[in-house]
Amino acid sequence: MKTAAKYVLTFLALALLGSLTWNSPASASDAKPVTLPAKVKYVPVFHLPTRPCSEDSDDRNCYWDAAKRGNGKGYSYYVDRFGTVTYLNPKLNDTKKRVAWINTNKKLHREYWGTVFGHRLCWAKVGETSYIYCFDGYRETS
């Protein structure tokens, strides 16, 4: 009797294993195709410029540290190799405000003076006394 039970248990175990590995046509159609991961695209790492900006020209690929070189009234920024000024104070990086600043100065017939004492985006009303207005709020007379 023990041998008969042994055969029955062996048969049941093999039947169970067979049923687990067998794919019926219905279950084969339910299987989802294997998707491969998307192709990885490597983006170059952004590097901050290491050369200090000049205080009186619109140079590129440089940084201005207002704490070390400014007079306490300006903001730190960096200029990328394309000439885009990015302030470390995010409120000064609004493109719409910069365009409005440019248009306002053009309407007021001011001249673009560029960088004045480390302040970027400066315009001036030229006369016997020139009044300089910069985007970061700096004002000066000359």
C-alpha cells in the first residue's frame, strides 16, 4: 500500500508542476509584451563659470560675486557663454519683466549702457548729468 500512495503522490506532484508550467492559448494571449527601457540620453553637466566678470563691460562666461566685489547694493549673478544673465535672486530672472524693462527704457529714449559698476542691464538718460538705471534697482548719476 505504501508504494501505491507513493506513486499517487508522485503523480499528483508532477501533475501540479506540469499545470504550473503549461501555457494555454488563452493565457498566452493575455501576456503583455516585454518593454525595454528607453534609450538613455546623456546630458552634459552644467558648469558655473569660474572667471570673475569685469565691472564695466558685458563679458560672457563669468560670474559676479556681489558680496566680495559689490558695494552691498547689488545682486550676484553669472553670465553663460551665450550672454544670458542669471541672477542668484530668482525674482530678477523673469523674462517678461526683462522685456518690459527694455521696452520701457526704449520708450523713454534712454541709451543702453550695459554693465555699470558690476550691475547688468543698465540704461541711461544722457545729458549734462546722466542718470543711470539698472534692472536690479541700482541707480547712479554721472
